[in-house]
Amino acid sequence: MARADKAAAVAELKDAFESSSGAMLTEYRGLTVAQLSELRRSLGDNARFAVVKNTLTKIAAREAGIAEELEQLLQGPSAIAFVSGDVVEAAKGLRDFAKANPDLVIKGGVVDGKPMTPDEITKLASLESREVLLAKLAGAMKASMGNAAAVFNALPVKTAQLAEALRAKRESEAPAEASAEAPAEAAEASEASDEG
């Protein structure tokens, strides 16, 4: 490979690392071209699967600032799934394809700048997709807002009911107080007439 070609390949890999939300490394030894095409389809629209040269990838990873996370994974024939968007879909694609084709070995990767082991990628694949999680969150928020609205609507009603109950209580107590005050006023009036 000519020097200019190597520099272009490194620049392309560096750009892929920097623009991707995740990069998952695999070993593809033993897979046919048809199987690799099937793997690319199973990763979904948000992932690009590329067979890479380890030396050029190490240089690109160093330039992208993720060499520490990837260098130990770049042993043997390597291919990388560069994911732009939801990494769960690509992780599911890798996991499912590896189950059906044991020649594909998930080595690990980097997701949002954090290193991930093969087990962590498999756990990531067991999560719901981003869209499903967002829909669940929206549903929970809608339910919470509905409950809050019911509480806020209940406050004025309860206040009005309490005010009405107080008014009714005062009205029922007012005649009793007036009748209790009447004998006292009559007694005072008779005392005043006795004195006069």
C-alpha cells in the first residue's frame, strides 16, 4: 500500500472513530464473503462493518484518542462495526450473528468513549432499542403528568368543598348561639328594670 493510500486509510478510520457513537471489534476468520454480506445486513442501517488493517487502525485509534481502549483488541484478523446512532441495534445484530456463526468472535469495543468487553456488548444487546426505551419513558412521563394534573385539579374542588362545609357549619351554629344569647340579654334587661 502506498504511503498516500495509508494516510488516507488512517484519516478515514480516525474520522469513523470520531464520528461514531460506538465501534465494536470482531474477528471474522473463517467467514465467507456471503456471510460477511449477511452480517452487514444484520447490523442495521446505523452501522458500517469494515475489515481493517491492525497497524493502520492502531494509528487511527491513537490519533482519535482511544488507543488505550483498542490496542489490545487489535490482534489477528480484525473488522469493526462503526455505529452511528443506536448502538443497541448493532450489538443485537453482532450477538445474533455470532450465535448462528461461531466463527465471528466479538472482541470488544468502545461505546461513547468507554471501553466495552465482549460480555458488556452482549448485555448491551439485551437492552430494548432506543426508540422503545424513549416510548416507555414518554409513557411514564405522561402518566406522571396525568396524576399531577388530577392532584392540581382536585385542590380547588377540595378547597371549595371545605369552604362550603365551614359555611354550613357556621350557619348551623349561628341560630344556636343566637338562642343562647337571647336568655342572657333578657336577664340583663330584667336586672336593669329592677334597678331602675
